[in-house]
Amino acid sequence: MFLTYLFLFSIGVVLGLVVWNLEKKNKGFKNVSRPIVKALFLVSLIVMIIGFTMAYLDVFRLGVYILIPILAVFLVRKTFIYFQAKN
């Protein structure tokens, strides 16, 4: 189970680096990527809440499987934006 979460997190880190690189090269992509990341984060939270309240473990896991890579993408983007602004 731990390896699944580690794998999902590593996928999110790679996607975060790709998104950050695309945002750096194409300024218009930033206007598209931000709402998509926020929407997927919101969808994963809603799916997790529905799965938790209805006691469906599979639905809850689906929300977690969506949340982990999206959270990693968000963290990678914010980290690189912070270091870029600092320099």
C-alpha cells in the first residue's frame, strides 16, 4: 500500500515539473493550468467526502488516488515559484 502512494506521489512530482516547465515557456498556459489543478483538487476532496460519509472504501481510495498526484503537482509548482521569486 505504501508503494502505491509513493508511486502516485512520484507521478505527481514528474507532472508538476512538466507543468512548471510548460508554464515557464508559455505564459498563457498558466491561465489554463491553475484552474485545472484547483478543480481536480476540489473534485478529489468531494469524492473523498462522499466515500467517507457513505462508507464506501473504494470511492474514498479513488479520491485519495486523485488527491496525492494533484497535491504533489501543487507543491512542486509552489516550491519552484518560491525559489524563482527568491532569486
